[in-house]
Amino acid sequence: MAKIIPKEVQETKRAKLIKQAVLSYLDGDIKLTINALRYLSSMEPEDREVDRLLKTIARVEGVDLIEDITPGMSLVDQKLYNALNYFYEGKYDMTIREAQDVLTLEPNNALAYKRIGSAFFAMGQREKAKNAWEKSLQMNPADRSLKEFLDRWEERGYPEDRELEYLEEMQKKGWEPPKEKK
């Protein structure tokens, strides 16, 4: 790997992703290795050395690189988009899986926590939803719609048989997942 990617000295996002990929590879976590390199490759598509490293590891490990990333999106953007689509399709387990993949690459991604919270909420797992949403709010205190939603929940209490109705009511009043900031 050292021949393909020279030693990174600065603590840039690039350096962190390369370090994460290398350490994950050494730990045997091929999925995280591939995701870290795909994320870096999606952010820096002109970097042939990262692409070469990604393809080399994929070939050696027998991993097919079939998941497409929409042009103009990073891997994180794509996974957050996929998570949202899975949510609307009612595939809440896939929503959580995609958002958790994001958190392995960006542990402080508020939108990923928000999507996880929404999936748990839709599955009726209110405490897990609330915990995820509170983490999201800690990372992004400017998210007024989420804060208002949680405050309202605290004020009203929340009857167990009305989870989806409550979510739909909030969405009708303008609550929606925020757009990813670039």
C-alpha cells in the first residue's frame, strides 16, 4: 500500500480516510476499507492512485465494486440518499444500515443519526429513535424542526399507538429531513 499511497502527514480528511482504510484492512474489516476508499475516490475522482488502491484491494479480496455512485455525489451523499429512499419504501432496516455505513466514515454526521431515528420511530422503537435524534441534535443544534419535534414530543407525551400518525402530522406541518449541506 505504501507504494500506491505515499505517507500522509497532515490531518486532512484525505489522510484520515486513508488511515481508516489501512487500519481497517489490517483489522480485516474489508467492508470499511472499501467504503473509506470509495468515499475518498468519490470526493477526489481525479486521484488515480486512490482508485488503483481501491481496485487492487477489491480484486485481492474478491469484492465486486458494483454499487454505483451518482455523478456529483460522494459515497456519503449516495448512502444518505439511499437511506432516505429505503425509508420511503418502508425498508427501515436498510435505512439504518445505510446510515450506519455513513457513521463509520463520518461519525458526527447529524443527518445519518436523523435518518436512523426516523427508521426506529417508524418501526415503533421510540427510545432508540429518540436517542438517535438527540445525537443528531447535539451535532446540529441549528436543526429547529427536529428540536421542535422533540420538544413537542416531550410536552405531549407520546401514545404508543400513534407513532406513524404523529410522524405524518409533523411532516404535514413542514417537518422534513434537512438537505445535506455542501
